[in-house]
Amino acid sequence: MSTFIPGLAGVVAAETKLSKPNGRQGQLTIAGYAVEELALNATFEEATYLLWHGRRPDATELGAFCAQLASQRALPAIALGVLQAAAQDKLGAMDALRMAAGTLNLAAGENLAMVLVARFPTIVAAYWRLRQGQTPVAPDPELGHAANYLYMLTGERPSEAKARGLEIYLNTVIDHGLNASTFTARTIISTDSDMVSAIVGAVGALKGPKHGGAPGPALETVFAIGKPDNAEPHLREKLERGERLMGFGHRVYKVRDPRAVVLSQAAERLFEQDGDMSLYVLAKCVEETAVRLLAEYKPGRDLQTNVEFYTALLLHGVGLDTDLFTPTFAIGRVPGWIAHCYEQQRTGRLIRPTARYVGETNRQWL
Ligand code: ACO
């Protein structure tokens, strides 16, 4: 009972039907489907429905679901006010998302799960534009979730290739076992708190570079390397300084993260269509060098490419600035967080582990 497991590694703290990462075989199953199968074939709306209902929607159900989601995209004045204030202070996009998302439980009587999924892209896009002194673009109900997000960022309807590239990314990250942000959401909802509080807590957990904050720095490393010949000296220097290489290593995966496989293929397709493969080729070289050097500097730790490395490349190809990478991860993950909240609520069980006390005893208040 009193065994201390640092970081709760390997501790089974929930039962779930949502997703199953297999860290030794490099496989990820989401609601019964291999991640490759789901990410490459579903729309984001279908993947969300699947997580919330445990099965694919039929055509009528999907139509109604998409329409309901699209109808909830516009932001209330209070959320816009928060974003305007945050933009004045030039806060980070994740901080702005956390603050504006925190206002969404004021939408009394609405379906909060739908509201959260529908409005995350609107918050991020509106904030992005406000921070650059531009006016937010109103959502377009005729566009799907992914295409509409790009439209609200740029004011232009995106190409089919970019919208689908983004959608594949959102599908790929929609759920991933009991990761730190999902565990946070489940812990909060387990106290019988509300869904918005759980999701806001999850956003806070996702922000950190050991979780969702890695893709920006991963891409910056690729840019700083600049050309293949620089990869080894640059990465070696980082490792000599004791730095971590962003986009590598994972608590669960000891082989290449299956999501990295899906995303690297999607990035390759996107760059091929754009007709410039130079960044993709450089990234492949950085990846190969990083994995080789990690094996040299950290033998036996099995540090492989994780989801974040190719997230960075794909989202860059889609046209997103690095500051948007982590908020876009949140846009993809929010249906998963919500589905876990539903599961946790059904158990009715409070999450409350224990700590081993290692402090002093019998002190006197003199
Ligand atoms: N670069 C260099 N060394 C690393 C890296 C890395 N990317 N990852 C782990 N290590 C080393 C650690 O320094 C440690 O070395 P030590 O045994 O000599 O002390 C050893 O490998 C084990 O590291 P832990 O932090 O104990 O491993 P853990 O499983 O807790 O960490 C984590 C997983 C946090 C993702 C880690 O690999 C990391 O920091 N990676 C870089 C950041 C990153 O890419 N984050 C995104 C993760 S994916 C996601 O959450 C969506």
C-alpha cells in the first residue's frame, strides 16, 4: 500500500475504453481503431463523436453533430473581453486560452462539452489576431472544424491540403491514455467539480515543455541547425550542456511514437504538394542524428522520436506560427479530455492518492 512510485510511472489509476498506447510495440489504439486508421480516414467531428459515443455516427447523426458544433463557435462578449485584455499585455497564447476557456461555464443551459470543443479554435484564432492588432474573423458555419480554424486565423479559406493536414494532426492527438493533462482533468472532475474547471486545469498541464510545450522548441532547433552538416555538432553541444532534446523521449513509448509515423507521413505529403522538401529532408536528418546521439549519451533509456517533433513540422507546413503549436494541440485534445471526464464521472470515485511523509516530526512551536 505504501510503495512510492515517483511520477506514478506504470501505476494504473483508471479504466478506459478511449485509448491504449502500447509503448513497447509502438502502437496506439483509439476507441478500437489503430491511430493510423482513425487519423487518416475520419473527420475531426467523426473522431470526436466516436470518443463520446463509443461508435461511429451514421450520416444523420453526423450531420446533426456537425451542425450543433458549428452553431456554438461564436464567442460571448466576456471571452472576447478577456482576450482583448490578454492581448494588450501580450500574454502567451496558452495563458490566453486558459483564461478565456475559464469564462465558458457562464454559458448556462448550453451543452458545455460542445461549447468547449466548438470554441477552443475560436478563442485561439481570435487571440492570435488580436495580439497582432487585427480584428477577429467570425467563424464560417459552412466549413468543417479544422478548415474553419485556419479560416479564422487567416481570414482566407484554406486549401484542401492544408485543412486536411491539420485535421489529420487533430485526429492523431485526440486522445492518449492517462497522460498528465488527462489525469489532471479526471482528478478535477472526480471531485464533482464542473467540466470547464477540469478542462482549464488540463490546459494548464498541457502547457509545460515536458508535455505539450515541446513542438515550438523542437522546430526552433531544426531552424537553428539550418543544414544537415550542422545537426551533429549542434545536438552534441546541447547534450554536453545537459539539455533535453525537444521532441524525443516519452514516458510510455520506448520505440518510435506511432503518432510520429502518422504525422511524418502527413508532413511529407504536404511538403511534396508545396514542392519544397528542404525542411522535411533537414528534419529527417535531425531526427536520425538525435536518436543516434541520445543512444550514445543516454544508453539504455530508449529515447525515440515522440509526437511533438513531427507535430512541429506538420503544423509549420500547414502555416501555423510556433506560438500556435501548443494551443492547437489543446484544440485536438479537448474532445479526449471531455470523454475522460465522462468516464470518470461514471465511476463516481474521487481520485485521491497519498504521499509518503518525509518531513520532520515532533517539532515544538517555541
Ligand atoms: N533529451 C535528452 N535526455 C533525455 C530526454 C531528451 N529528450 N528525455 C529523457 N532524457 C533523459 C533524462 O535526462 C534522464 O536521464 P538520466 O537517467 O541520466 O537522469 C532519462 O532520459 C530519463 O528521463 P525522465 O525524465 O526520467 O523520463 P520520463 O519518462 O519521465 O520523461 C519526457 C519523458 C518528459 C517526455 C522526456 O523524455 C522529455 O523531457 N522529453 C523532451 C520534451 C518533450 O519532447 N516533451 C513532449 C513529450 S510528448 C507529449 O507529452 C505529448
